Amino acid sequence: MNQKLQDYARSELKKGLANCTDGQREKFKLMYSHKDLTLPIDEVVDRMPEDNLDWAMQQVDRTLQKNSRQ
């Protein structure tokens, strides 16, 4: 994935996570930063390997869709 796409994916993840609940953001941290849960969510996203970006975006999108139905 080129740098421009990575930057876009990280930006979209941050926007999506801002609309998630605190509990959902904590779960995201558990999945992607289990060794350091004290990191701010934006830093977790910034440190994610590019291989995880697509799947993480899908997870956040599904979570936001679920939230909108409730």
C-alpha cells in the first residue's frame, strides 16, 4: 500500500474511532496495541502496521453501522 493510501486509511480510522464508544475504542486498543493500553487511540492507529489497516477499517465501519441501528 503506498503512503498516500496509508495516510488516508489512518485518517479515516481516526474519524471512525472518534464516533465509537469508549468501550469500543478500548477493544480496538486491545486488538491493535495490547502491549501498551495507555497509548492514545490516534497513536495506536499511527503505529499500526499497514497490513492491519484494511481489516481495521472494515471492523470500524461495521461497528459504526451497528451503532447507527441501535
